[in-house]
Amino acid sequence: MKIKLAASTSMLLLATSAFAQTADTQTSGDTAGVGDIVVTAQRRSESLQKVPLSVNAVTADTLSARNINGLDQLPLVAPSLQVGLLGNYSIRGVGTLANSSSVDSSVAVAIDEVNLGQPGLAVNLFNDVQRVEVLNGPQGLLFGRNSSAGLMNIVTAKPELGRTENIFNVEGGSRDKPGAPGSARYVIARETINVPLGKSTALRVNGFYSYAEPVTTLTKISSQRQDENQRQYGVRGKLLSDLSDRLSLYVIGEYAESHGGNSTNAFTSVGPAAGSLIRPVLVTDGITAAADNFLVSGTGAYYRDRLNVGLQGTLSYDLGEGWNISNIAAWKRFKDTTRFDIDQTSANILDTNLVDTNYTQFSNELRLTLPNGKRLGGQVGLYYFDAQSVRGLLTSGNFNVPAVAQPNAPFCVGVGLVTPGCTTRNLFFIGRDINYVLDNKSYAAFGQLTYELTDGLQLIAGGRVTRDELHIVQSQGQNNYFRSLSVRATFDQSSANTDFSYKVGAQYQATPNIMAYATYGRGYKGPGANDAGATVTANLIVQPETSSTFEAGLKSSFLDRRLIVNVALFHSKFKNFQTQSFNAAVTAFVIQNAAALTSQGGELTIIANPFRGLTINANASYIDSKFDSFPGAQCYPGQPTTGCSTTGSFDASGFKTPTTPQFTSTFQARYETDIGGGASAFIDGNWYHRSSINYNINAAPGSAVGPLDIFGASVGLKVEGMQFSVFCKNCTNKKYPLFIAADPIDATVNNATFESSFGPDSVRTIGLAGTFRF
């Protein structure tokens, strides 16, 4: 694979060399060149070419050209980023490997300088987004908390003083719906209004609405609510006011709702093994299990309702001579109600899965910024975070026991008087219930400084002291079931930890257009908790995870910025990695610090304007990410690895981390030309390549996906503040899953059955888009 990476890199470099030669022949009147890309990867605005770390900066133009509407689509333009289990993200092969919200993500998300403690706070559609920065490697030093593997930094447009503007954007189309007649339609409408309120104040309001039909098909109808189609709508108001020549206030308020469309839990059967509990039911439901099966059954409820609200304010004071002090206070909340049929068949095996989450967080950051461009620069600050998650879960069913037998001994399922011979009335034949309140507090003092040792040579040093305090109160197994999936227990446990993370390094501006850097840093993710106790005396606390990363890179531009070439190499080691593993002693899954792993590789970015009108953007990522130690990894049925035949678990040392392609690349070419009358036409083509991956730690053959190539294209017209385009995404209709997991029903009888989750980009999309500015 290293040979393939070298060959791919060489081809890209040869291509850019050709672009350079072409660019060199242009006339002196040709001013083509790559515009300066400004990022806030170090919490201050600066050129991407001056930032000493690996960043995939996805601009608003790229988001529009590729019709990227949310975080789940970012991997198509940021090759180091992947989406894994239940929408969790991984960067450089490292992400959250736990099916629970009681541990934080190793990849953090920040929106407008506020770190989000739960991914559920960042699920809404992109709207008025200026850029998205994918920061590779640990980033917890300057961005709040818990960012041991990387961070996605979302920056939206601020209100503009003295400017009145209205921007309306609409996108609609249809997606293939395999196995069902017709297609899956969708529409997205977004509106932005910028209004000045006097000379020193401006208001910017964003609104959005979307409707989308799923690409999967639910084949059974139930009397319970089955709401497949997703509706999202919301509003975000932003007020910017210069209270004086030095004091400014920036306030953001937001409200959004999402209903239906529980596609995250729409798992379709890939291939039931012999002895499967669900295979006979699938046959009855008319479903043929296969890798390209998009049909799902189920008679339980099927929907998701979500509410997001938030308020934040930034007060900034210019102290003069480049010094600035600011305070960012933010309150966020999301409420989620999820219902789905776990067995995804017409039989009542496990028909009920109720998940209710109510999450709130408050954060405050006080930051002092030193003058930029001086010999000594940087920033220092204080940070406070307080979050509470209240969560209830009920999983239950009658395990296909006939209704006529349910009221009889020994099942005693249902309501009413206790059946003679039964001592208790069981709510269901099989089930579990879990309720917990998780409180999480974090206090930190941080700073990162740069010192110009000589002309062009800067030293970098930063540190962060973090104090985390966690408290969980949990009850489980309080209902009666003939067969309980959890022990009856209550827990009241706490944990506290103080950590010091840091970063040191240097950057050297060899020429005005070439910068080299090298850094070494320690990342940190705070403690978490199990959301289920395997025994009545179980320790629910999961200890912090840490990472140590060395990164070296080169950022360069040539030929009057017609060509940009950025390269980064990295080596990361993770200790006490928080992961879900199988505990053979209690025959249950637990979240614990079970693993150590190493991730290493390189990243390449090339941006070129070989001649006026043509822009080329290419990115490549090579990742070698493997476990150094992982005792307790779950075996798949029939796995020949030592230990699997006796305990059902093994040490995954040497196994690749899941959802990690060894090589990933993205390529986009866009050509735009004047056609007269103040109008221009454009054509855009893009290609995403990913090498083979496996979605499970044990590398089960049933959860492997081969190499993937996705192509997209668009053609359009710009005229007098308007833009129209026709586009296709996944033009060749390459059907691919977002995730493959072991079927939870057949897992109870040790059968190797797998199921897939599909998303909107898993099939071809053809659509129209228009933007109107006035």
C-alpha cells in the first residue's frame, strides 16, 4: 500500500508540475491564482499556509459546489475523516468505539468557538456556513475539552455592518430507492437576511426547512407511529454590535426541530447465517438478505423527534496595541426521542426500543489574546464546562412467543391480574430498562505562545491543566421480565481527574512561500461512564484516554499562488483508549480502558489554478492504524483466533482499527468562463476514492467493504447575483453502507448475521440547486 501511496502522490505532483508549466506560459495580464484561505484553527484568523498543523479547510464555495449539507457528508471532501458507529466520527483511524452517549467523542465538534459536548448538538443542516475546518490530531489545548483525536471546527458568517442582503437557496432532487418503486425525493430551502440596525449594529437571521424521504423502504405497516420521512426546520439569529470603538458584542440564538426519518437505526439484513432466528421471518416478509438489500421490516414504532436550542454571547474588548480580551458564554440543549423496532422484522422478537435523552450544557471561556505579528504572540485563558445528560432506555419484546402462550405460566406477560401459578406479572418476555443522570464538570486553564527566535523561526509552547468531575446515578432492571437482559441494580458513583496536556514545536518560514513545522503534543479525553452495569457491584467509571502525537509538515505555494502543496506526516499513540469490549467473566459488553493503539501516516493537499477559470483541489490520506493491545475484543462466530473457541473474546493486538481505510483521496476540478452579458457558466467534476475497510474490530468477513469510488458532477450558470445548477452525486449509483454491525437478535444465539445502515449518499442523487442574492 505504501507503493500505491507513493505512486498516487507522484502522479498528483506530476500533474501539478504540468499545471505549473501551463501557468508559467500565461500572459502577464492573467491574474489567476489561489485566493488566501483564512482559518481559525488556532483561535485567531490567519492564513492556512501559516498554520503549523494539518487542516482540511472546506470553504463555502466547496460546500456549495459539492452540495455538502451536513457533517455526515464531510468525509467526501476531507479524506482523513470517516463516519463510524451510530454517526460517531474518526480522524486518522481513531474515533469513539462505544455504543453509548455516556462517553464523549474522541473527535470533538465546535460551532462558532463553542465546543459541543454531545454530537446531537450538531445534527442540523449547514446554513450560512463560511467554512468547515477538519483539524487532524489532538486539539483540546485551545478548543475547550475532550479532543484526543481531532476536531471539526464549523464557522458561520457573521452579521455585516452597513449591509442589507437577502440570500435564498433551494435544492431539490431524487435519490434511487433500491428494491422499491419510485424514488426518494428531497428538498432543502434556506434563507439568510442581513439587516443593519444603525451604523454600529447588524442583525443576520438564518432559516431553513428540509424534507427527505429515506432510501430504505419499510415494508410493514403498524398501528404504532412509523414516520420514515424526515422534516427539519429552524432559525438562527445573530446580532453584532460595536458598543464603542473598542467594545463589541456578538450574540447568537438558535432553535431547530427534526421529526421522523429515523434512518440512523434503519438496519437492513446483509446475510443471516444458518440457524438464524430472523431468516424465516425475513422470508415471510419478502426480504432477501444481501449486501445491496435496502428493505427493512418491523411492526414496532419507528421515528425520531429532536429539539435543539441554544444561546451564546461573546463580549470582546480591544486593549490596544494588538491586545484583546474576550469572554464567550454559551448554553445549549438538545432533547431526543427515538423509537425503533430492534429486530426489524414483522415478528415480535424485540419490537420495542425507547431511547429518551435530555442534554444541557453551559460553558464559559475567558481568553486574553496577545498581539499578532510581534516577537511574542499567542493566547491564555480560563475555561468552565457543566453538562447534564438525563437518559432513559427500554428494550423489550416477546421473543416470538405466540400471543396465546403469553398470559400463561411461566411467562405472565401483559396487564391485569396475576395468572394463577405466576408469582409476578412480567412486562415482556425479554427486556431491559436503564435510566441515568450523568453530570459532568470541567475546569481548565490554558495557554499557547509563540516566540520568534530569529527571522522566520518561531518556537511554539502551550499547556492546559484540566480538572474533570463526573457523577452518575443509574438504575437498571427495575421492570419484571421472564428473561432480563440486565441485572437489577442501582448505582451512585463519582470520578475526578486532573490532567496536564501540552504542545511544543517550531515552525520555520524558509521563504515567503515555504513554511516547515514540527510539533509534539499530548491529547486528552476526560472520564466517562458505562450506561449498563454487568453486575450489581460493577464499576461504571471509565478512566480518561490520552494520546501523544508527533507531526511534521511543509506548506508551500508557487507561481504567484497558482499552486499550493501541503504535506504532513504524523505518528500517534493512544493509551487507555475508551472502547466497548466483551467481558467473558460476566458475558456482557462493557465500556472500559481496554486498548492501546498506534496511528501513523501522511496527508497531502494540492490546490492549483493552472489558468484562469480552472481550479483543481486534490487531497490524499494514508493511515496505518492498529491496536497495540486490546484484550476482551469480541470474537465473531467461528473466528479461528486464539481464545475465541473458549472465552468468546481475544486480544486484538495487530488488528486494524475499524472504519479505517488505508488510502483515501478526493479530487475536484471546476472550470468557469464568461459567456457575455455579465453571465458565466461552470462545470464541476469530483471523485472520491477509499480503499477497503472493515467496520468491526474483529475484522469479520461479513462486515468488510471493498474499495469504493464515488463520482459527482454539476453544470450551471451564474448571472446577476443568481446561480443555477444541475448536479448528480454518486453518479454511477455505487451502493455502499455507512456502517455494518452484528445483528443483535442472532447474536444472542451466536450466529454470524450482519446488518447494514445506508444514508442519502449511498445511492445516486440527481437534483437542481439555485441561489438568489438581492
